Amino acid sequence: MKYAVIGTGAIGGFYGARLARSGQEVHFLLHRDYDYVRAHGLQVDSCDGSFHLDHPHIYQETSAMPACDVVLVGLKSTNNHLLTNLLPPLLHRGTLVVLIQNGIGVEEDVQRMFPDAWLAAGLAFICSAKTEPGRVNHQCYGSINIGNYSCPDEELIGRLIDELRQADITANPVEYKTARWRKAVWNMPFNGMTVALHCQTDELLRNEATRRLIRSQMMEIVRATRSMQIDGVDEDFVEQMLTTTDAMTPYSPSMRLDYDFGRPMEIDYIYSRPLQLAREAGCPMPQLEMLEAELRFLEQRKREQKGL
Amino acid sequence: MKYAVIGTGAIGGFYGARLARSGQEVHFLLHRDYDYVRAHGLQVDSCDGSFHLDHPHIYQETSAMPACDVVLVGLKSTNNHLLTNLLPPLLHRGTLVVLIQNGIGVEEDVQRMFPDAWLAAGLAFICSAKTEPGRVNHQCYGSINIGNYSCPDEELIGRLIDELRQADITANPVEYKTARWRKAVWNMPFNGMTVALHCQTDELLRNEATRRLIRSQMMEIVRATRSMQIDGVDEDFVEQMLTTTDAMTPYSPSMRLDYDFGRPMEIDYIYSRPLQLAREAGCPMPQLEMLEAELRFLEQRKREQKGL
């Protein structure tokens, strides 16, 4: 299949480069890194074996790109308004758009922009970062789950998963809602708390008080999903997330990096939207609401410090 | 009456010096500031009129002090274990010990140390700080409420209040439990949040998200006191606290100062004890529990940074 990658960063860059390495035709949209990658190619430093793409298909505008069978969107969700202009040149009648993004509600909002588009969620379980121009640093994990949101062609989803697997990526189809909320179980506590306390995941789990707090925040999500009739987000999964994170090397989640580098944080989709859904279901999540407020405060202060 | 002041800092120093200025016999226990005050006296810079005590009665040990009718304890509650040795020389059969301290549970614990002592809570509504040796900076407010905990002699409480008023201090008798918990309505949100977000009171109230959060934390206390059958802590009081704080100059509560200067924070009495009582009453306070956890984390990190 023909692939397009919008947002060639830590996530889009990694999965796109893996697909290209396996022989797929992958078209990358680049922004600041365009000149660098044209001159030097794209480097993936990876715990699973580093590799280099000498001459990837790269573009500065989607209008120059071909319509594709699969579009992998690796943009920060704070930039999703850009999709209005970015997406149309890449779509044909049966294009699958995979939103490999954080949070709850991105598919709903993109569907509103493109009522006929076929959408799926890409749930990446990966520790990676774009450390410098044209260079993705993949530290650990790397699997991706695909949750069908509005694609009527199940075979297309299956083909995507096959081709991801051929690219040595662990990929599985998952139930959309369950998958998004299971991801939130990790994302909501760790993204915000590493910003609020200016620390990494391991410090939060080593301190007895914050370890208990992280578990308690995760349990707020378990209770909220229960009241929304969403299956598969239970206490066992919480324990599994804690154990998995214990085993990780000290990690700064994407929101911590965004905050440190003065980029906008994905507060809307990682916090505000799921918090609103939980409230509407009659099961508010008070500690995660507090965390949202702390993040809003920190973001405003940062803006003021930058003189904006 | 004869007064002793243990902990001649922002609080004990202020009330003790006002009483001394009004002609009462006040004996001050000093620690680090002893030599300075012996040489230079005690200075109170005050919004209500600054003044100086040239030769206050000062001591380095309570064993050198006379037994007194009233002992004002202005220690940080983190030092209350010291009372075991500090208090006995100051007590006669009818001494009133007034704990002008933050939090919930201090009287209970001091009573356990001294089962026969007559105890009262001193609820100070004051913005003040000890800025340098022998110098108290009183910024605004200054009233004190006295809540009888275990003093069988109501007249003694009355006499204390009269003499405080003669010293130009607004003083009133109050119901002990209500008073302690009303104070917590201000103390629990603002002390911790100014530490967690490294800010002052005004910034928390100016930001829409944290203003809502502060109110929400205060409402947790309202609900908890209701389930403990404690009267007088209601939504109107919450609004009053917000309005009062809006009118204050930007303020760093004592816990923020303690944290910044590397002193232990009063987490036990300001957070852990009231949180425990609320849980036991079946009405936990999740956002304040989260704040406690954040403070425990920050305290441990500070200790580690200091190499302790």
C-alpha cells in the first residue's frame, strides 16, 4: 500500500521509517527538518537496531504528495486544526487515516472535519523522542494497536496490520473505545504528574505517596469507564501498567518534553475531553481534574514568562 | 498575668511583643536570635504601627523562666516533640497553654504528652514573617481567636482575651472544632498549592482553573466537616475565604516559606491528620489527598537534594 506520514517526529517518523525499510512506499511530510533530511536522510536510533533511510520520499506540502491508501497522522493533537488543509490532497475514496495521537476525542473531532473519511486510532506503546533534526531516538517498546473508528473496510485494517508486522512492528487490532481508555490509564497520570512535579516516571513510582496517588488516579479512570459501559479497563490493568512502568527506564512522557521545550501541552485531549465525558457519565475524576488545573496554571505561567 | 512565649517567630514574636508593649509581663524563649535580641532588642515592623522592645525578658532555656499563667506556643508543629522538655518549667497548676499553630490534631497530641495541662487553640489570622534576627514583619490582619480545648476555667480564657484586646489585638472566643476546621479551609488549599505550583496566593486566584480548584478543595472540607457533625463550615464561609484572599496582597503562606528555606513542612498536622479524620468519617478528600502526596514527594526530593 501507499503510505503518507503527517508529522515525521518521534512517532510518525519511527513507524513510517520502519515501513519504508521493509519496502513499503512511504511519503513523509516534513516541516523544519526538510532541508536536513534532504541532505542527510532520516536516522532511527533504536533499541531494536538502528537504521538509516538515505533517500526517503519527503515533501514540504501535502499538495505535492500522492493520494495514499493509509495516512499515518503523528501530529501533536494541538495542531489538529491544520488537518483541514493538510489531509485533502492525501485522500482517495478508500484512504484509511490513522490518528497516532494521545488522548480521547481526536477521532470524533477529525470526523467532524471530514465526515466521509475512514478513521482509525493508532495506539502506540513506545518510548521514543525526536532528539535532533532528522533523528528519531527509539528507546524501548514499539508496538502499535489499531482501533477502528469509522472504517467500513475491515480488510483494509487487516492489511495495514499485516504490513506493520512485515515491518517488524508488533501490531494488533483492538476495540476502539477500550483501547483509547486503556491508553488514558497510563497517559493521564504520568503525562501530567511528570510536569507538575518536574520529574520522570521512575521517581513518581519510587516515592510511596506519589505511587499511591498514581494508582488512585488510574482507579478514577477505571470507575469512570465502568459508568460509561466501556469494558476492559479494570484493576488488573492498573496493576499491569504500574508493573510495566516499573520496568521501564526513567522516562519523560511527551507532555513533559512539550512543557520543557515551551511547546503547547496536549491538555485538551489528554485531560479536558475525558474529564468532561466522565462528568457527563456521572462519575467525575477529582484528582485528574486537579491535575488538569495544575497544568492549565503552569501553561499560562509559561506563556506569560515567554511574554505572550 | 504572666506570659511565656515559646517560639518567638512570626507569630509568637508578634503577639508576645504586643502584649509586652501593652504592659504585660512577657517572657520570651529565644534560640538562634538570643544574642542579637540581647544586644538590639526586638523589632516589630507592622502595618498597624511599628515598635521596638528595648529590653524584653529573654531566655535560652525554659528552665530559667518563671512558671506562667499563659504559655503562647508559636513553635512550628514539626517541633512539637520538643514540648516534652520545654513546657514543664513553665507550668503551674492553672497554666493555660495556647497552641498558636497550624493544622488539626495538635491539641490532641500535646494533651497526650501532658494529660493534666489546660489547653486552648490559638487561631491566628495574620500575615507576618520573621524576616531577619530579632525582626518580625507584620504585613496585614492580626486577629486571634481562642478555642478552648481542655481548660476548665472559662474565666482564665476570658482574661486572656481581655488582655489581648488591651494590647490592641482583635481577639474572640470561638468553638474549638469549628474554629480549627474553618482555619483548615484556608490552610489546606493555599499552603500546599503555593508549594506545589511555586507561586503566591494571588496567582492561584487569578488563574481560572486553579481558582476553581481552590474552591473545589475548600468544598471537600465543607463536606467532610458535615459528615463529622462539625458546624459552621459551609459554602458561604468558602466564598468569604476567597473574597478575603482576593483582597490580600500577594502572600506566601508559611509552608511555602518553610519549603523555600529548606525547613520541614507541617504536612502531618495540616494534611495527614485532617485527611485521616475525613476518611474515618467516610468522607475522603481526594484532591487534598493528592496535594498531600505532591508535598510528600517534594519534601523527599528536597531532602535528597540536601544529601540527607
